[in-house]
Amino acid sequence: MRDADETMLGSLLTLGRKLASRIARGACSSAVLLALTAASTSAAQAQAASSYRYAAPPGWNQSIEGDIEALTPSDPQSQGQAQIMLLAPKPLAADFEAQFASERTALESFWGLRAPQAAPPQRGQSSKGPYGAYFASYASDGGDRYMSFLAIGSAGSFAMMVFVAASPDAFNRLAPVATQTFRTIEVVRR
């Protein structure tokens, strides 16, 4: 990956960490992670059925349910604390920023996320194509959520990854894993 891309993604991760730290000092409490029911499959089966090619985080379990691919940490300290979701790729729209905002807003509504405390959206151009990042904490019926929405437009496809953590600590510990996974994403089929 080009140095500019690594600098951009490093800056996004730093911004996300600062947001989680700021939120942790406020009135937000830790809560149970938003659950995604997923069928268990082996890592090899998940990769074979995936619409993506990427470097899976070591020690994370992979599963696919419908058109969502989920990655969850298997170590006891992190189990149930975080999840990476790769959403089914879609055709890239003419206006990447509008597509990213629309997809994110639809997910916020679907998951019942409210009262966002967000950092300003990030956007730019990498060697793969346009990208967007949105970091926020939310209230929900299941408790607070600390989230990163990351998207990239590449080779005519819109790829979106969502990282969700149950606490600021889990976000700060595991967001680097999510960022590294995002750096390696390539769409192999839509």
C-alpha cells in the first residue's frame, strides 16, 4: 500500500480512538455488544464464500450469514466485545459520498442507533479509489455502541465495513485490527 494510504488510514484510526476516549469521559456507559446471529463456518469456508479477499485478523473467527460476513475475536478477553462486519458489495454510485451517507444512515435506522456523538466524517482518495470513514458512539436499546463505518469505492464496487465495540476500551484495543483488515479489502465478486 502506498505511504499516503497508510498515513490516511492511520489518521482515521487516531481520530476514532480520540472519539472513543472523549466519549468514555462523558456520560456513556459500557453495554453488551450488538449481536449479529451468524452461522458458524470454518475460516476456509468463510473465505471461499466471501465476496472479499482480505487478510483475516489472526485469532478471529469468520462466519457468513446471508450477505453479511462477520469477524469476531476468539480470545477470552475480547469475546463478545467487538465485531467486524463486511457488508455485501454493491455497484458504485456516481456520488460516492452520497452513497456512503445513505448506506450508513440506513444501518443506523435498522439497528436502532440514536443520539450519535460523532467525529466529522472523513473522506478522500486512496490508490484504490474514494474512501469514507465515520466514527461515532450511539445509544441503543441494547446499550451504548462505539462504531466505525468505513467504505471504499474500487473497480466499480462499493465496499462497506462496520466495526462495532461494546466499550471505549474494546474500541481502542481492537480498532487497529479493524483498520488493518479494511486496508486489505478487495472485492472479488458482487
